[in-house]
Amino acid sequence: MRLVLVRHGESDHARRGLIAGVSGCTGLTERGIAQAQQLANRLANTGELNACVALLSSPVLRARQTAEILATVLPAKKIETDCDLCELHPGEADGLSWEEYRSRYGSFALQAYPDRPFAPGGESWSDFVGRVPATLDRLAERFAGQTVVAVSHAGFIVVSLLERLRIPPSGERARLDPVHTSLTEWWVSDKIWCLERYNDTYHLFSV
């Protein structure tokens, strides 16, 4: 399977300082829409993903809107929603501002307390780190030998790298931060995963 993970475009919730899962997301900014269109234009011009047989998306609005723009140029026109592509599920914190969140639940580092849920009804870091590789393996089995595009989130992409490459979380020493609408590509065969590219944002800077 060739799996191309796309981070959604710039989102309104981040600009407003909100925690946004499925119910709290307010969608893309104008810049985010433009970023997704730039990626769509690139794909239309290069044909690099013309072998795509499936277009998957997190159900979160910012991801879905990005996928809808990409669907105009990809051969796989139907968008399949997959909740396992979501960012860490925030539970009852969904829609809160970060200030409201800290007031209700306090502030803590997820990786320092890996079994503590982000908020009631939400996932812990351990839950999330378990969900991502399980999703990757499920997709690899389902789409063996095929090309798939999945619109997801920064956290999902980062954990895919940490888990598949066995990279320990680095805390304050370094961080991975995929750019909006960047491409991260995996190739998997016989359960061996190879990272083909990470954080490819050529479309945002080309003339």
C-alpha cells in the first residue's frame, strides 16, 4: 500500500485558541481553503496521485473540507469518513477555549501522564498511540498494493512517525510539526513500512 497522509489546511479553531474535535471544529480559514486549493492544483498538474483508489478523511470539519477540495482533482471522488484518522479525541473538552480547559481540568503534559485522559470521555496519550498504528495496519491490510490518500491531523501524522520508526518522544529537545496541507507518504509491503517523504509542501512555495 502507498499511503499519503495529508494534513488539513489552516483551521479557524487554532486561530481562536479553541480545542476542536468533531463537534467543536469551525472549519478552515480562508487561508486554509487557499492552501487546500494549492495542493489540488499541484495534484492536477503533476498527476502524482492519479493511482489513488480511495480518499479517506477524518470526520472533523477542517479535514473534511480539505478532502472535498482534493476530491475535485483525484480519481477517487467519493470521500470515506474514518474516525480513526482523528486527532486525539478531546472528550468533554471539545469546543472549549484553552483557558476554559485549564480552569476545569488543569494543565498537564500528555506524554508525562500517558494514561490520564485529556478530559472526561476523551483519549489518553496511550489510547492515541495505540489507535494510530492499529489504523495504519488496518488500512495496509484493506488496501494492499493500492494507493490511498487520507486527510488527517498533525498529531496522527506525528504518531505514525514515532510509532513506525520507533522514535522515542523527545520532549523539549526537538519536535515534529507537519505544515498545513503537507504530504507525508508511507509505502508498506510484507508488513515493512518505508517513509517515502515527510512534510512535502512544494505546492505552497512554487510559483
